[in-house]
Amino acid sequence: MKKIKILLPAIICLLVFLLYSYKLKQSLFYHPDFARDAHEILRISQGKIVWLGPKLTFGGLYLGPYYFYLFVPAYLLSGRQLISIHFFNALLFILAVGYFFVRSAKKFKFIQRLSAGLVLALSTLFLIGSRNPSNAYSFIPLFLFLLTEVYFFNSKNDLWLGFLGFLYGVVVNFHFIIFIFFPGLIIYFWKITKEKKRLRIFLLGLILSFLPLAIFELTHHFVMLKNTFIDKSYLKWVNNTNIPGGLSGKKNVLANIWFLSESMKSYVLINPLFIYFILGIIFHFRKPDCKIKIIYLNSLLTLLLAAVILRFQFIPHYLFGLAFYLFFNLIFIFLSFKNNLLSMIFFSLMIAFQLFYFPKTLYQPSWRTPERFEKAVDFVIKNKLVSPTNFNIIQITKQNLLATIGYEYRYFFRKAGYIADSEFLYSQSKELIVFSEIPYQDISQFDSWEAEQFGKQYFPSAKKYSLPGITIYKIVKK
């Protein structure tokens, strides 16, 4: 029996990992944001120190760089293979689920733990997130590890408590919207530890996680804070003008609670508010223990905070952390039921729904793979269209992906030893390479801030080169 309890979870973890990684290379979508992240991971692997992570849509704020550093070891071990980032991301997801299964062994029965792990692993959020490394998804395994440790916390080790605070800060630095979980975590630790001193240790760890951003601000005259609050760039977010095609929440908080809950059905297949309502009825007749009561109320408090904050413009991935938090708490609450039949009914129904609504489209071939971008860069280098430095890049896409600066190409140039000028230095660049998916008869017709900065007066003298699906223009300042 002991061997079965070891082998069965191991086999399931292996099968789920194969599910996460199946046709991963063929379905890899070379998104501009991923290309930006890969470019920064490449820079770090080449010995560069990176202080900032991705830029937020709120004002001029940037995230911390932890997301980039997380993937550097696997990237280096693979010989700087782009696909290694995706495989390592999938591995993180399955390891986090496996850790929860093992860590909960003393508290819950084997079959309940196994079912709960499957519900997590087969959720739409995990299936999509495991195949798409990004600051929108890749924090979820770390958050699962954090919540697992928090909910089973019984350590007297202050250093471990400080580490958990630091880890929460790392998770926050994947996206600042994750700050909405702060009150819930503090309330939980307050009830569990009942010591102000130990709570301060957790807060100290959290504060230390922001050191990279603090160092950058101190050495750059507080440019992010000035841009955001003194120059008032945050107003674009408040006025819903900062995100083209972004979502807008309901101004009424109660209406927004329902709107956000309905929006999360895409990621967890259920409206979490509906299940929390049913749990509320159950708890009215059967009082939960103190720990479960705190988790339940914290979930509702966090949803309320999200409804207050996300009344303005936002992107769907802002809800990923909230969807995971509410869903994981549901799983934990059902695991804690003394009535095993009730928890198994919930887990069985969820697994049935997940299999029925399995997102098969995840395995379709991608229409935007890295190979054609790499071939275009190889063409430029082999034909000596640019020197290794003092050039810049513009990208024109059919799908209007808002990726004019072309990190998809910058990544492969840097990997080949060609360092394009910064996206902020178009005016100082001597040469410009334009990669266009739209075959302009006259490239002078194209207009953008980057083109204006380089100098539109130089565009009429552009040299044109054609490749399958991409037209390349070389423009030189004379």
C-alpha cells in the first residue's frame, strides 16, 4: 500500500507534466511580451545586471526583476534554448501541485489529497499558465507554494517566516495587483502567530523584496515615482485611456463583484462567488473551525478589494491571481470538511467538468513561431545590412500587436552578438531596420513615434528586401 501511495502520485505528476508539455514547441506563440522577457533573460545570462522587470500599465511603474532571474538557470543549462523557458515553466506548475500534495499528508487523507491535486492541475488556469511563461502566469506556482506553507504554518523559526514574507514580495513583483492579498495574509498570520514581533518579521521580508526597485529609484532620481505621481501619468489608467482594448469594470462595487466573478469562470469553470454562497449556507448550519472561517472570510474580503480597485481599466490577466486564490481556497475548504463524501462529490464534479471542457485548442500549431523571426535576423546578418552596433529596429505587424520596438527581432540579434540601440535612442541611431508584415510600396507612409524619432525624412531612400511573409527595409542617416 505504501508503494502505491508513492508510485501513483508520481505517475500522475509525470502524466500531467506530459500533458502540460505536449506539442509545446509547435504551439509556442512568440508574443511580443514573451520576446521582451526572453531578451532580458538572455541579457542576464550574458552577465548583465537587470534591476527592473516588465513595465506596468499603471503610470510609469515597473515590476521587480525576479521573474527574469527565475528562468536564467534553466535557460543556461539548455544552452540558451528558447523552448527551455516553456518547459521549465511547466515543471514549476507540476512541482507546486506535487509539493501541496506532499505537504498536506499529515492533515488530509490520501484520496482527498490526490483528488484536490488533480482539480488544481487540470484547471484551465493551470493548463494555460503552464504553457505560457510570463509575469501573468508564472507567479502561480510560487503563490501555491506560499499559500501551502502559510496554511500549514507551525514553525517557530523566524528566519522561515521572514523568507515567506520575502517570497510574497517576489510574487507581488510579478504584478502589483497581487497586493490585494496582503490584508488576508496579515489577518491569517495575526490569528495564527498572535505575536506582533513575528508579524514584523514577515513584513520585513516583504519590504526587503523591493530592494532592486529601491536601488534603481535611488540611482535614477526617483524617475518612476515622478513620472507616475508628479507628472500624473496614472490618470491614463484612472480615465481608462492607457490600455487599448482593455476591459473596464463596473463602477458600482456590488455589480463589479458579480462581474469579476463571472469573468473568472473562463479560468476555473465556475463562478467562485456562487460556490462561496453555498458554503455560507453550509457554515450557517455547521460552524467551521477558526482556521477555515478565516480563509473563507479572507476570500470574500479579497474579492471585495478587487471589486473596489478594478473598477477602472484592466487586462484579463489581472484576474489570474484572484481566480487562483479563490479557487485554491475553495479546494482547501472542501478538503477540510469532516464529511469526506461532500468533498469527494465536489472534486469529482470539478474533474468531470474539466475533462468535458478541456481546452484542446492549446495544442494547435502556432501562427507566430520564433523561427521566421530568427530567419529574418539571419538574413540581415548574412547580407551585412547592419553593423554589430549603432542600429535600431522597427516592427510593423498585421495584427496591430502594439510591438513596434520589435523585441522578437532584438532577441535574436543579441543572441548573435548584434546589440540594437535602446528603444529610447532612435534619434541617436545611425541605421534602422524595419521588419514589416505589410508590404508597403512606399515605407514613408508608415508613421509612429519611433519613426519620427529616427527621422521620417530618411525613409524615402530605404532599400527593400523581400522574404516570405516579411519585407525588410534598411534606412540609413546620411
